[in-house]
Amino acid sequence: MRIPGDDTDRPLRKSRLAARILFRKEAGRMTARDRRIARVLAADPEVTNRLIQHGIYSVRYHGRRIGDRKHEFDQNIGLVAR
């Protein structure tokens, strides 16, 4: 149960959202809304490449985990170093 005012998992939730946007980008289905949210998340200091990668590996996309495609996906999305 979430405790009001406890935001300890907020960066991870933001990073999972960023991961979902990256999945849509790879699939070629990114919307204008996705681009707006991606800009906001890219400027957010709580959202790091490490957390985004964690989100990518933990989020299910179309009912499947990234699994065997990890290395290929990492190469294709090209997370920008900060």
C-alpha cells in the first residue's frame, strides 16, 4: 500500500514510462504526446539511463519481456549519455 507523501519509487515509475515510450519508438508508433512526455522525462534528473534500462528489462510489452532481444534493443535505442 502506498503511503501518501512517500515518493521513493517515483524515479522508477518515471523510468518505466520512458521505457514504454522507447518501445513505441522502436515499433514506429510514437505519438506527439509520447514526444512531449519524452522531452519532459529527458530533462528530469531523477530519470537516469540506468533506471531506464532497468525499466526496459522489467516492463512487459505486448505480453512479453524483452528477454533475448536485450542486446539488440540496447543498440537500437541508443540511450543518450548525460
